[in-house]
Amino acid sequence: MEKPKVRKPKKFTDQIKILLYGMTGVGKTYLAATVADQPDVFGKVLMLMIDPGDLTISDPNKFNHDNIDVADVRTIAQLEKWNDWLETENVKTKEYGTVIIEGASDLSELALYETLERAHKADSKRNRDSPDIAHYKEQQIIAGRGVRYFRDLPMHVIWTALEQEKKDEKNGKVFIRPLVPGQMVNSLGAYFDFIGHLSVAPYKEGVGSTRLLRMQPTDLIQAKDRTNHLDEVIEDPTMPLVLEMIKNADTAGLPPRVDHRVFIKRAQIATK
């Protein structure tokens, strides 16, 4: 009997597939757009705005606008069209090296809207505003398909999403997860090599606010680093720094591996 085909374990290909999530206003779009500062590494950047938050990067003195193109996405069909173009034409021309999809949480709303519209067309008496369990299941399939297709593109892929808090009724603990449809949150690990939770430590006199990107999971916060090269928490992160840390885990001079509780405790003491 002929032996089935085997291969060696995959190596990091210098292409980040990451989901950045956190509360509104913590700087997810800002962090994602820092890729524009290094066109020699990340190429030209395409931002697909499901959630129109590009005012965050409106200052040309902070962001290289010549290296960023923005396209609004208001339907699943538009998102799929961009995916098809990136998978075919962009592979040939290499016009873009990075795609940022702003609004994974809003993607779920687009998917549910499409599901309800399809049901209404099939039955005109069907209320567009009354989804049932079947509609929510279809929503998860459509949204998951959208994320999965972009994951497989031969380029840097960055998604942003809001966070959600879920309380365990048994022990009262609050879990922080990306805001995506239903059970899709449990399969995000299959879609991304990296999942980072972005937060802001309380204001500190003389320093200001500090952004914290958690890349290692806890029992309460969902995060992921498939390479295990990133710090537990990265202080004031940029995407070029994240990529550099992944590629050069032992490079001297990079921020040391730290625990986010150090920053939180430091900030709490400063505000007393």
C-alpha cells in the first residue's frame, strides 16, 4: 500500500494573520494602520471599512496616506468581491501587501441582514426584524466564511473587532472575548495565528495613558500567539514591532516579557 503524502511542519512565512479586539476607542484602527509606516515590509495597505472608523488615521503627519487606500464595504457581496480580487488580480500585480478589515463585529450584522433579506424574498410575509435560531445559524456560517476566505490570502491580514463581556453565573467571573456571532467565538483560533486584546491602562500623571496588547491568554481573556514568540503583554504596541518580535524572538533590545498586572497595578497606584 502506498504511503499517504506527508509534509514538514509549517514555518512562519512573514505574513501576519491577526485579530485585534477591544473596547471602542482603545486604538485598534490606529494600531492596525501602523503597518503603513513600513511599506518595504508590509507593502501598500488596503483598508476595507465595514465599520467606517478611518477618521482615526486622518492625520497625514502620523500616517503615510500615500501608502493607504480605503474602500467602504456595506454588503457581504462587496466583501466577497474584494476577496476575489485580492485572491486573483492582487496575487498577479502585488499592488497590496496588507489588507485591514475594520469591523469583524459589524460583519456579523451584515451577515444577519443578508440572511433576513433572503428569508423575506422567499416569503414576503416574513418580518425582516424577527430572526429565529435558523437565521442566527446561517449568520454564523456567512460571517465565518468571510473571515476564513481572507485568512487564506497570501498577504498580511488584519481584522479588528469589538470586545464582549460574558459573566459566568456560577462563579461570577467576567470573561472577555471578541464580539462575533454566537459559537463563532470558539472557532476563532482556527482562523487566526494571532489574537490580541487591546486595552488602555488608567491615566498616569506625567506619562499619560498606556496601550496594552495582550497576546498570551488568561483564564479570563481570549488571546493567541501560535509562535509563542510574543510577550505576554506588549506596551504601546505597533504592528512593525509585533512582526519584528515574531521574526526575531531572541533579538536583544526588545521589550521584556511582562505581566499586564504590573502595568495595571502601577497605573492604579499612580491614580491614588
